[in-house]
Amino acid sequence: MRNIFFITFATISMLISIETTAQENDRDGLFNREAFEAKRNAFITAEIGLTPEEAAKFIPLCDELRRKRFEIGKDCRNQSREIRKKENATASEYTKAVDTCLEAGIKEAELDKEYYEKFKKILSPEKLYKYRDAEFKFARQFMREDHGQRGRRENQRER
């Protein structure tokens, strides 16, 4: 049970990080959310070998799950952002932020469990396992590409 919670928490943290990066880039006019989502969904479809029928049912559920996770994590991200802006945050502010983030993690884990049950009705256990790996793999690949592009953009600005 601990391993499941840890893996879920790590996944959620990574996805929140990706979504936050996506939001920041979107504000700069450099990020196209629709293109990103299409790329992620195509990657996942190919990586786990979804049939067109499976993809038609599974991908909308994945998108729905991601939106709900994002909404759950909003308070955590906002409080964390506020604390980073403050020079002298109080112990109670830190405690509140940690409690809020922990509660968000618990809600996200419950949401993951709920959607896992829905996913089981669409995909085989093997494809469900591959899905988890595909999410991690895409996140790593995206972060590598994003950091590489960010470095190139910064070098071009300096010239």
C-alpha cells in the first residue's frame, strides 16, 4: 500500500510540475496547450498500443482525470507560490501549505483509484501497466525537450 501511495504521489507531483510549466509557458505565448495534449495523447496511444476503439474511450477519460487532478492541486500550488514570494513566512503558513498539499495528494490518490476502476473496464491489465510507464516516459521526454528549447531561446535572446 505504501508503494502504491508513493508511486501515485510521485506521478501526481510530476504531473503538477508539468502543468505548472505549461501554464507559465502559456502566459509567455510560447506554449500551445492543445498541441501538447495531442502530442501526449498520441504518444500514450502509440506507447501502450491502443486500438482506435480503446483510444476513443480511454483518452477522454485520461484528459478528464488530468483536469480534475489539476483542479485539486490549485490550492497547493497557490500557497506554495505565496510562500516562495515571502521573505519571512511563518511556521503556521508553512504548516498550512504542507497540510493543503498533503490533503491534495490524498484527494488525487482517491481520484486515481476511482479512475483506475473506470480504466479497468476499457484496458487490459498489461495496457494499464504500460499506461503508467508511458505517462512517466512522456513527462521525462517533455522535460528534456522543454529544457533544451528553453536554453536555445535564452541563447537567441542574448544575441
